[in-house]
Amino acid sequence: MKRRCLVVVLIVSMLSGCTDQREINDVALVLATGIDKTNHEFNVTLQIPISKSAGTEEGSKEVFYLENNSGRSVQEALGNIQKQMPRILRFSHQQVIVINEEIARNNISEILDFFNRNRESRLTSYIYISEKETFNVLNTHPKLSGISAQDITGIGRLMGSGTTTREFLSALYREGSDPVASVVNNDNGKLTFNKMAVFKNRKMKFITNESQTLGLLWMKRSAMKGKSITFVSKHKQIITVNVSNHKFKMKATVMDGIPECHIRIAGKGYISESEESLDLSNKKAIHEIEESLELDIKRKIMDILELTLRSGIDILGIGNYLYVHKNLQWEKKWKDQWDTMLAKTKIDIDVNFRIENTGLNINTLAN
């Protein structure tokens, strides 16, 4: 009899459901958040997908809409947005956070503090910096997905430049390292991702150019895999190589008070396009192409490292490497003067890139 009663109680409790569960029609799922600052107030924009049950006009192709309001803090701005909405905001599906350049230059931690404390915020959300108003970035209408948040997430992953909230916060607060974040802009209705924002002491210091961005990606494990690189060989021929494999390793030490950083990059790929006059059946020509590509990679890496190290910015995490592997010396000798020591860092870069496949070419077909 007791067992039967217990079964009945369990069934009733299951049928009753959770008391705090909300219907899908009662919530608004935020896919992306954009944050600007004007007149000492935060201007927050939320991108929310339009569900079929939302009652949109027949024939409408809109798949998302933007809600916007301002406040003295991010939380206050969100509260003001909530007041103008019939549904409860939920951030558990947020994919992207876009922060305006002005905020990033002043102090990005005041923004990230909110997302770090919010229980619904996902640390897997990607952080981007925008040189323009974030409203315009989120208001882009990509032709394929229709939702800019999905395109920003997807393109960031494919390019290898995307930085999650967890990765950014880790580099921001980890000893001996400085974070970077990808830059996204709306240029004439199209999203662009060819720049990176470099930070120091929780403030953005500068935005890279395209060459420096590639240098950063070569120093990010597997980031260049699947990408194509166009460069000029030593004989002034334009060649495009597709990267099929990319590995990055870094070791650091300090000799006589001067940091030394040893970078090793290995890659493989195949030639996807070249000028007609290039004889790809010649092994010597292939070796020269490999040397030209290796030199191009070194130049791009040194382009960004010389600028950052001279400014006391540690994007490589050299200090963190020493903090982990030589902790005693780090705490006693190097920690307090690390920014000054960085400017004297000796960089040794070894690039080993191999062309595995040249494909068919005119000379091969002629024979």
C-alpha cells in the first residue's frame, strides 16, 4: 500500500511540472548584445530572433529585431529595455557581445564585470570590438543566415580569430599576459573581420592592420588551418597557398635580465594558384616558394611583435610562461619590472612550411 501511494505522489508531482518554468512565448532569447557609450551613459542594443508565434506580418522576411535603450550602467540600460518589452529577457542563448571602441579604450572591465556576474551569461559567447556603432553591426542582414549574430560567430570560428568571453577574461586577469579580440565592422552592409584589438591593463591600446592580424593568427594554434595565403615570391611571382596544417609552439627564458622567446611554427599546404610562367615540376622552384612563404610569415609576426613588445604588451603570454615554469624567479626578480623587460625581448622565429601538392599545371599537361 505504501509503495502504491509513493508511486501516485511521484506521478502527480511529475504532472504538475516545475513551478519556475516559463513558456517559450513568455521569454525573449537574446542572441547578441551591443554596447556603446554616449553622454556618459551606456547605450545597449539587443538582437532578438522573431519566432513564428510572434505574429509578424504575412510575407515579412525579418528574422530578428533590435531593442535599444540607455542607462548609467549596463544593468540599468537592460532594465529600461525590459520595461518596454512584454517578454522576459533571457541571455542563456547569447552568442556575441559587441563593444564599441570608445568603451574598450577607456576600460573594458566595467562592461565585462556585468557579463561575468550574470548567471545566465555564457562564457562561450564571443567578444568583438567595433570601430563604429554596435547598433549598425547588429543591424546587418546577412543573405545566408539572415541574422548577424550567427554570421559573426560562424565567420569568427572559420577565421580562427574569435575570442570567447572565457578566453578574454582569462588573458585579462592572468599574470603575465595581455588579451586580444577580433574587430567587426559594418562596411556598406557587409561584415568585415580583418583587424584585431590589442589590450593592456584592461584598455585597448591599438587596432592592427591586415598584415599584423595575420601575424597574430600565425601565433594562435591551428588558426591558419584551412585558410589561403597570397604572397609574392623572390622572383616577383604572385602565388596562393592553401594551409592544410598549422602548429605553433613557444618557449621563453631570461638570460642576464633580458627575456628570450623562441617561436616555432610548422605548416603544410598546397599551391592553389600561381602565375603561368612558374614551373611547379621543378623541385628547386618549390623550395624557393617555401622559403618565400616562410619569410613572409616571419615578417608578419615580427611586424606585430615589435610593436607590442616595444609598448610593454605581452600578447604571447611570455610572462605567464615564466610565471608557470620559473615561478620563483618571476616573483622575486621579473614580475615588478616586466613591462620594461619586455621591450628588450630577443625574438627567435623558426618557420618550417612544406608544399605537399602543386596540382596540375600547364607544363605538366604539355608533357
